Amino acid sequence: MTQTPTPQPAPTPAPLHWKLVIDTADPHAQADFWAAALGYLVEDHSALIDRLLGLGAVSPDITVEPHGHRAWRDAAAVRHPDDPYEKESGTGLGRRLLFQRVPEPKTVKNRLHIDLHTGEGRREAEVARLAGLGATVLREVKEQGGEWVMMADPEGNEFCVH
């Protein structure tokens, strides 16, 4: 009599590391806005860039100096200040947003957006603070499921403040 092997469950995959990538006309301005909006840090990739420049692996024309240190011309990122990061590259290893330069402007509503949760009684003050950083109020929403303010960042990307 042949015994049928017991099926084994598939192994659970390890969680994936991810970042939210946002197309933009000005990655450094967007990084500055979102760092201020979220209380995040603009990533400093200057050590990596300086190393690559020294090796001749990259050309200086793909860099800029937006905050007094070298940065990639066409990309900038922000990371949560409490999350780990690689000291050699400055790249965040946790919650982060990456802004990449693209040639075309935003033309339609975002299919993905960020919700900011302010806490009880703080939405109005937070909306005013974000507007002071360059965001605009698109509309106030009051539905059976809740209330929030839909805003747009300086390049028109929608986000909600709850």
C-alpha cells in the first residue's frame, strides 16, 4: 500500500520593503514640502554621490546642491526620522517617499493618495499649516462615513487630511 504524502503549506513570503514613488517636475521642492508636511527628513545621499564621483562612476552634471550638499538632480527622497537608514548611501530602510523627475506634467486625478491623520480637533490647524507650506484646499468632504479635507501639494497631487 502506497502512502499519499501530506501536502505542505506554501511558505509565507517575507514582508517586502517598499517606498511610494511620486512623479514630479521638481523632486527637491516636493521632498522639501513633504518632509515639512510629515515631519520627515530629506535623505542625504551626498556620501554615496561623492564616492561615485570620486570613482568616476557618475558625472557631476547629474547632481545638484539644493541644501549645501550634493544630491541627485532627478530624484530626492524623504524618510521617517525614527526608521533605520543606510549610512553609506543615506537611503531610508523604512517609511519613505521618493520623488523622481518626469518630463510630463500631472494631468489627471491621482489613483493613489496619502491620507494624513491629525488626531481629534487638530484638522483645521493642520490644514492651515499645510496651506502655509504651499498646499491648496480642493474641497471639504462631509459624508456619512466621516469628514476630511482634500488638498493638493504644490504640484497638484491630491491628499486628504482627516
